[in-house]
Amino acid sequence: MNRKKVSIAVPASVVSDTPHLREKTAKVGLIGRAAAIFGIEEIIVYRDLPEVNQKAEVDLITTLLRYMDTPQYLRKRIFKLRPELRYAGILPPLRTPHHPLGKKASDLKVGEYREGITLAKTRNGILVDVGVEKPVLVPDVRLSPGERVTVKIVSINKQIVAEVVDLEEVPCYWGYKVTVWEESFGSLAKSRNFDLKIATSRYGAIFTEIKDKIAEKWEKARTVLVGFGAPAAGLYEIVSREGFNLEDVVDFVVNTIPGQQTETVRTEEALIASLAVFNCFLGL
């Protein structure tokens, strides 16, 4: 799949301004939906308050996002009962290609891709649950039970046969991965090798004034990082805590909501607004 790989970075304190777990869950649901709508490949959760232990926030955000990205038919096998998932029922479905609605073996088609989990070995290979009433056979003895795999249906007979494929082979959007960055945004931008790094801020340049410069670099980039600030502090402040200047660690600081009439824009709101602008003018 020859796509531009866009990563978004959100702070661990994104859920800090909502006290109840139900509202925190709803907020993370908006982030996951926005990522899926615009085909984001990776969601990076960074620790934006170095003096605070943010483990609980990181665990909550990553668990909910990974739960959302997992097809419904695999969730019970992969996720045990956890307090973070108490209100998982309010999370919106992604309805992406890797979350198919077909639940019967008769719904499967040769060439179709599915997410699955390996069940048990047989003398002919390993059985894989792909969300239909009977497992498919993958003739690969190197796999062990309990592994999550992406498979392609290769034949449909009495025994449905599939093969494990690399995600790069899948010709459509196949969800996002969730990464934890143990430091703050400045070190993320400096340490990971992105072709293009964009920070969003109300104090940045208005997007329409620099869109041609961004588009020039966007066209050539294979990997893109788009960073977002926290409810109580924007990226300028977050990065300054690390001793960095935001303009020195990214290629562009951009304001995608000029003339905002609210005192603040929530992270999940900035996420949707910014990705919509980038999608229209640059093409995600």
C-alpha cells in the first residue's frame, strides 16, 4: 500500500480536563474516530508533564485507542476485563475496512483481507479466528496460538484457507497503531526521523498564508508528524519546558483555526479541524 504515513502526536493530559471516566472515554473515542476518518497510520501519546506521573492517563488512552482499532470479533480474545474499559460501550465504531460486518463464512471472498488471532495448531497448519463461525486454516507452522495476524483469503472450499500477509500488502487503510513516547513532544520531533514535522498552535502562521510552502514539502514526504498541544498548555509551552524552541524542532508551526472565538480549542477539536484542512488542501 503506497500511502503517505501520517502520525499524530497527542499529549497524555488530553483527558485531564474531564474528571469522569465516561467523559474521558468519549474524548478518546473522538480522537480514534478522527484518526480513522483521515487515514492516520499512527497515534503517538507523549508525556507532556515531566514532573507528573502520567502512567494512568497513558494507560487509559492507549488501551481505549487499541480497543477501538481491534475488530469487534477479536476484542474478547485480546482484552480482558480492565477498569479502563468500563465505558467502552460508548466508543464509536470505526467502520474501517478492517472492521468487516460479515459474520458468516459464506460472506468471505477470495482475495479478502481479515484481521485474525491464531487458535490452535494442526498437522496442516494453524487455525485462525477471522470473525466467522468457523476458523480458517493458515498453512504456516511457524505461528503460535494467541498471535494477532493479518490474513488474505486464498481459497474457499470445505476448509477455508488463508495466508498471513504484511500490512504493506493491504491495498486499503487498515487502521492505526498506537505508540507511547516516554518523553515530551520536543524530544519526539528531534529524535524520530520524520520527513516533515508540523506543530499546530493558535500562535502559528495562518495555514492559508504558508500552505504552498507546506505543500512543497508535503509532496516529497513519506512520513509526516502532526503535533497537538494539551488542554492547559499549547506546544510552545510544552516544548519550552524541555528547553527547546518549537520553531527549532519542527518545520512549520501552523494555525488551522484562525479567528477562533473561544478562549481555547480542545485537543480533539483541533485534531478534527486540522486534519480536515490538511485533507482538503494537501490530501491525506
